[in-house]
Amino acid sequence: MSLSRLFLGKRGEEPPDNDFDPSLVQRSGWAHTLYVIRRDVLAMFSVLWIAAMLISAIAAPLLAPYPEQGAGRNNVDDRLLPPSTQYLLGTDELGRDVLSRLIYGARPAMSSSLVVVAVAVLIGTPLGAIAGYFGGWVDEIIMRFTDLFLAFPSLLLAMAIVALLGPSLMNAVIALVASWWPWYTRLVRSTTRSLREQYFVEAARSIGVSDAMIIWRHILPNTITPILVQSTIDIGTVILATTSLAFIGLGTQAPNADWGLMIEGARQFLRQAWWYSIFPGAAIFLTVLAFNLLGDTLRDIFDPRQYR
Amino acid sequence: MKPLLDIQNLHIAFDTSCGKLRVVNDISLVIEEGQIFGLVGESGCGKSVTSLAILQLIPKPGHITHGKILFRGDDLLAKSQREMQQVRGGKIAMIFQDPFTSLNPVFKVGRQLLDVIRQHHKIDKKEAKKRVLSTLDSVDLPDVERIFESYPHELSGGQQQRVMIAMALISEPSLIIADEPTTALDVTIQAQILRLLRQLCDERGISILLITHDLGVISEVCDKVTVLYAGAVVETASTDELLANPQHPYTQGLLAAIPQSAQKGQALQAIAGVVPANPGAITGCVFASRCPHVYDRCEHKPSLFTIGENHQSACFLQEEVTHG
Amino acid sequence: MDKQALVTVRGLVKHFPLPGGWLSGKRRIVQALDNINLDIVQGEVLGLVGESGCGKTTLGRCILQLIRPTEGSVQFDGDELTQLRGDTLRRKRAHMQIVFQNPLVSLSPRRTIQQSLTEPLSTHHMPREEWMPRIDALMQRVGLGIQHLDRYPHELSGGQLQRVSIARALLLEPKLLVLDEPTSALDVSVQAQIINLLDELRREIGLTYLFISHDLSVVEHLSDRIGVMYLGKLVEIGNTEQIMKQPSHPYTKALLQSVPRVGSRRMHEAPLLEGNVPSPINPPSGCRFHTRCPIAEAICQQSEPILEATGAAQWAACHLTIKETL
Ligand SMILES: Nc1ncnc2c1ncn2[C@@H]1O[C@H](COP(=O)(O)OP(=O)(O)OP(=O)(O)O)[C@@H](O)[C@H]1O
Ligand SMILES: Nc1ncnc2c1ncn2[C@@H]1O[C@H](COP(=O)(O)OP(=O)(O)OP(=O)(O)O)[C@@H](O)[C@H]1O
Ligand SMILES: [Mg+2]
Ligand SMILES: [Mg+2]
């Protein structure tokens, strides 16, 4: 059962009472996806929240009330002020507007997680497709190689790599890619193995289509939906990982804004300035939750009808 | 003969995201005591949902919108789910197409049969086991002691289906609903199972509602047949009458489409076109879009016209023939 | 045989190893095909019948080299297919095509009908300007229009999809078409449309069919000859009329009597065959049918019968019928 169903007893509104309309069945998959998301309150929230975070990341200088402070400029006169009309979410220990910092903090969170997942997919997918399609020793070599990476706990592996390369957001991204791509190899491999047994693949072989073309035309397009579902959920997890790395000083470096870094800074002022820790915490929580909920909804939509 | 099951004007609809899908529209049929009643029609015409409606087992977005189902004069649709539980596997039992998925893979066959017995009768364990063994024996299973101790996967498909039939028989039902009971089986095994069903009907007087898409199966075992098309009854008759003297253009088309040895080398008579997607929306005859004899009256819905003793057909042509 | 054989199958064996079993040291194998010999003559329709799991599909796939046989030879149009590899085999595939049982899963779900149809042409380097005329002509021939070309498989009915599959198989003008239960997933009223289409096509183009089905009435209608399989063995082969009227093998007899037919009412009679089909993992010794055969004798357990003539154009693998005819 999906998380969103647990939250929501009844899912959206009642189905329409009009007579069955066959033309609706022929809608493309995307139209159907939008239709389901629109009817599901939590999925709708997820989409809106994610959109808001993306817009914050892209248009941070335009949206932040104090762009310079968001970017890191000190404002020591206004240290640790509680929320007010001037500073909606209060200020931090250097007097910077927390809201502006949060908006700027969306930048490393969104960009690094998107890059990590995208690169992991780009590395993992072809390897998984090749391993799953050919099987035998090719499969054996590729999968043992991925096992090697999977044997380390991912955060530990990332910490080791960052420790080696030096702490920076760029290196944190490299480190996370290294521990994330094997999951996509596994996912694509298992999808490919079941696709390989499908008749349409055998039909393509019977026509004389080469293996490379079969993978490209018939296998990969059908791995897109499972990848999409998995990567949506993963983006949330990667945000958690990058902010964690920042928190322990191995990711984004001050004075750049980062949600993890903000929580780290707020640690000393938990009692005096609740707003300083609560808001970045909520930002991380809501964003990770939103990606998980959206991933769950996508899985519900795609899974049962993959091969109707 | 008196009616055992009397379905009157049954309507079933599914609420889907694309609107209300009316899959069964005004189906009526009467099953008498001690007969094998065939329900035949193409995939999706509503055979399974009709049979599930009898036991109030229609899956979720679906529901009965109108109609009556009388079992020995008792309206089943008026019963609560609790009362239905006594009917299911009691007076009315059901057998499905795929025996393997209908048996629980983690319990031994004997244990599953014992559970059924003890749900409906208060008898001690020893007595129950004796009855299970004799029921297994009555469906011609060899070596019943071994079967009793087997897990479902240790049995062949034919043996599993016999176990399912035994499970249906255990509570001494008056009606067995068999939804394509032989479709998943080999032809030589199918012949064995069909013969068993025929024997149960002849020797114990159990009525059987046999659902199939194979007119050959109908011909071999059924006494009476109803032909469904797109959620509606198009023709009802005794088997011999229907095969010898089909009246509805759809029945005629179905029979002509089956290859017969005599016509080798000739083209088969195919029915042009496809089944309508939403039969509930059609105001006239559901077969009109494919019918070779279609004419102006077909814009209205034909009711079932009685053509002869035990023979009814839903086609205006027959009404005109019989009423001059 | 006077006419020229398009396909010659000799001593074909296919074993599938089962996973696991290495702990006990003995790998279990499914003996899906055992020593199959048959010819498919140019221009004929050879029907292949038998119960589920007897190896019909496996035989079709082995002939086309979609799976490699464990042993034996398959000659197609003068070439030994089992020796061909890589590109040579892929080029050969233009001449032998297959149509599967379920048309919905044999077309790529995310490709339009047109994309599916151009694939064989682009794969075999047909000049691009020939593509559309060919596709149009064939779509019309199988009873579909160009309006279907930009649809996806799930937007067409089963009958329409099977027409697309047939059109795709014919685009490269093959000599041999393997039809693996092409009508079993279809409704009776649509099945007749497809059978008629197949029958017309072969008369027009002079195609050779290997027609696999478990529906005897359909096989009888289309085939010139029929082969009957039981548990990985070819037990009888011969002219359609002869097999249907005078089956020699006891299994063929039982099969013919078990098929439900419109107009017959034999269920009060005892069925000819008792018991169940044995497992192909441990097939019975000698004649594989002896465990269920109503006339089996001692010899049937010990030695394996081979195909021998029982009529003018009829061969059966049974010790007892051969004794009878001699
Ligand atoms: N859960 C469901 N949701 C929506 N529509 C359904 C559902 N179950 C069945 N239907 C529709 O109801 C109609 C009748 O289905 P039913 O299963 O009774 O057909 P059938 O005659 O038993 O066919 P078959 O021979 O394939 O078993 C079909 O058109 C089907 O699409
Ligand atoms: N890839 C495989 N791996 C293992 N066993 C297989 C494989 N393919 C087929 N078999 C086995 O080989 C035997 C023959 O299978 P095949 O599919 O050829 O039967 P069939 O005659 O086509 O049956 P059906 O009528 O059900 O299609 C069966 O016992 C089957 O389980
Ligand atoms: Mg059904
Ligand atoms: Mg097969």
C-alpha cells in the first residue's frame, strides 16, 4: 500500500457518474498520470511543493527578501532575531534572514540531487541493460563489479571518497554517484531480464534485428517507467544524503547556504532560537516526503498496467 | 420441472475512471433442477460477472444495479453478506478456471477440504476425514490417502481440478457454478472432467451452470444453453434445438464460423466487425453493428421472443416469423 | 516424396536444463524434443497438434533458430541453419518468419504500428522509398487501413493486432511462415476472419506454413498434412484426411475422440485415456505413451518405436499398429 493511501482514507473524489466513454481510455499514459495526480490530494501537494523548491532554486535571487544575505553576507546587527514582519522566519547567528538562506539552500539540494540521480541513471542503465540482455559471463562480470560498490554502506563510501578528494559539494556529488549507480544497474538488469523473455523481443529477433538495436528500441523504452519511479524516490534520499554530508562538514562549505549546514549551525542555539533549526529541518523533511509520495503515486499508476 | 435458479432482468455496472461501464444489461435465465445449463459467449460478454453476481462476489468497482436472483424462490440479492456465506460453498458451490490459483499452496489438500466441511457441518474430525476421503474417491481420484496428504503443487492440473470439484461437492450443493472449468486443461483431461460433471448431474441430480466459450463443450455436455453477446441474452434453447435450429443471426454466425470437416477448402463464414466497447450505451439491438440482416427495426431493443417450446431469441426477425 | 522439401529436420533434440539440482550432483533436464524427423514440403501447410507442453512451440523455435537445438540438423532452403551464426543467420531470417499466439505481447508496447512495420524493412536494408508502398499494400491486404498506422498496440483489438503481426511477417516476402497458435487468443467470430486470411494469403503467394495449434478443427481446416506430438516425440504424421479418418497411433485416436465437437454428444461414454500426461523431466521408458496407452504390451515399455509407414502417406511410431498393418 502506498504511503499516500495510508494518509488519506478516501482517495480523491468519486468516479464520474456519466456513461462510460471509450475515447477516454485511449488517452496517453501522461494524460492519465496527470488525471490521477489531480485527484489525489497528497500527490498534488507533492507536485506543488517540488515545483516550489525548483522555482526557489532557479529564481533564488528574485524570490529571496535579502538576496545578499542568502548568498552569505553577514548582518551581525540582527543576530538571532525571532520571526517578525521584517524577517519572516527569523535570523541566524550572523543575522542573516533564515527565509533567504532557505531559498538559497534549495539550490545545492535540488541541483546536487538531480545531478547525482541523472548521472547514476546514465551509468547504471546501459550496464544493467547489457548485463540483463546478454546474461552469462557478461552479466557475471558486471554484476560482481556492482556488488563491489554495494558492499559498502553508501554514506560510508561517500564519506571515504570525500575525505580522499577534499570536502566540497562537487566532491560530495561524485561520491554519491559512486554509491548510487549500482542500484540502477540492478533495477534495469532485472527489468531487462523479464523483458527479454517477452514475445515482442523474440519477434524482433525473428526479424533479424541486431542485439544492439533490440536493446535500444525494445528494451530501454520499457525500462523508463521503473527508472522514473525509482529516481523520483531517490532524489529525496539523495537530498537527505547531501544535507547529511554538509552537516558533518563534507558537503557544501560556508558561507554558501545549505539546509544541512544550517542545521549544523543551529545546533548550538537550539534553546535560544528554535526557528533557526526548525525551518531548515522542515524544508528537508517536506522535500524528501514530497519526492517519496510522488514516487509512490507514480508506482501505483504504472505498476499494475505495465503490460495490460 | 421446477426452477432452481431464476435470474430476472440482471443489470451489472462497473464504476471506472472513464465513466460507468454497463457490462450486463437485462440478463434473465432459468436453471432447472438436475440439468447442466450452458452459458456461452465470447470473451468479455459478461459470463463471469453474471455467475459472480449469483453469489454476490462481483469485484469492487462493480455492482448490481437492477434485478432479482431467486434460488428456490429465495431472493439471494436481499440476503446479507453473512447469510450469503452460508449459501456459498453450501447450497451453491463454485469452481474456477485455474485450479492451481484456487487452492492454497501452503496447506495440504486434505486440510483444505476438512476446513470446508467443518465450516458448514458440526461433525468430529474422524467423521469429517471419512467424508473427505469418500468425496475424493467419488471424483475418481486414485489413491485418495496420498492425495489427502499432498500439497496442491504435487498434483497435476487434472487432479487439482478434481480436488476443486470434490471441494464443491463436500457440502452437497444443489447447484455448482463452473466458470470455464476445463480451459486450463489438456483436451484428454478436459474430456475426463466433462464426463465427471455429466455423471454428477445424472447420478446425483446436481444442477451445473457451465460457463464456456467453446460451443463444442456445450454440445458435448449441456442440456440447455443461453448465448450471451455483449452483456445481453441473444438466444436460449435446449442444446439440440440450438445447434440444429439456431435462430439469432449471432448464433448462426458463431456456428458457421467453426471449421467443420465437410467444408475443407472453402472459406469460413466469419462475422465481420468487432464487439462494441460499451454495450450499455447502445439503445438498439447490441448485435446490429455486425448483423448481416440488420434493418430499420433494429434501432429498438428486441425483447426475448418465444419461438417454440424451450426456445427464445432476441431478434425482431423471429418476432415477425412467429407472429405473421 | 516427389515435391521438394523446404525444411528438413533430422534427429532434432532439445533439452532445457533446469535451475538448481547441482547440490545432488545431478542436473535435471526437460527433454522438450527428442529425435524429431520431419520434412516441410514447398507450398504445403503442415499442421502440428498435441497437448500443452508436448514441444510444439519448442520445435517451431528450434527450426527458426530462435533457440538453438541441443542436437540434430535443420536444413532450410539448402542451408544448414544450425551452422549459421551472426549476420548470415540474421540475413536468412528474412525468409522465415513467425507469428505468435498473443498479438498484444508480440508487438512492442511503446512503438506505433508503423514503427513496428518499418522495422523489418530497415533491418534488411530495403530502399526507403519502397517502405510505405509495401506497408500500405500489405495493410490493405490484411484488411486494415493507413489510419491504424499511428496507433499503439493497446489501441487495437486482438483481431486487428493479429492482422498487423501477419502483415509484419509477410513484409519481407518469406518462404516459410511458422504460425504458433495464431488464433487461440482470439474470439471464435474473429478467429474465422484470421483463418480465412491465412488461407487466402497462402494460395495467392504460395507460402509454406508450419501451423501449430491445439485446436484440431482449425488444423484440419487449413492443413495438407498433420503431425501429432506427444511428450517431445512426433508420434504420427500424414495426410490430413487419412489422419482424421484413420488415425493409426492410439494417442492420435484418443486425441481425436477427446476434442469437443459441435454436434456430438459423447460424454456418457468412457474417455479413451485415463491418467495424466507424464512429466518431460523423467519421461517413461520405451514408448513414451505406454503409461496411458489402452493397448500397451510388454514391448512398449522396453523399446522405443520409430516412425514407420502405416499407410500410403502416413507414418506412426507404435510397435502395435505396425505389427497390425504388416
Ligand atoms: N474489475 C473490473 N473493472 C472494470 N471492468 C470489468 C472488471 N471486471 C470485468 N470487467 C468488464 O466486464 C465485462 C465482462 O467481464 P467478464 O469477466 O464477465 O467476461 P467473460 O464473459 O467472463 O469473459 P472471458 O471469457 O474472457 O472470461 C468485460 O467487458 C470486462 O471488461
Ligand atoms: N525456456 C525453457 N526453459 C525450460 N523449459 C522449457 C522452456 N521452454 C519450454 N520448456 C519446456 O519444454 C516443454 C515443451 O514446451 P513447449 O512450449 O514447446 O510446449 P507446447 O507444445 O508449445 O505447449 P503449449 O500448447 O502449451 O504452447 C514443456 O515441458 C516446457 O515446460
Ligand atoms: Mg470469464
Ligand atoms: Mg506453445
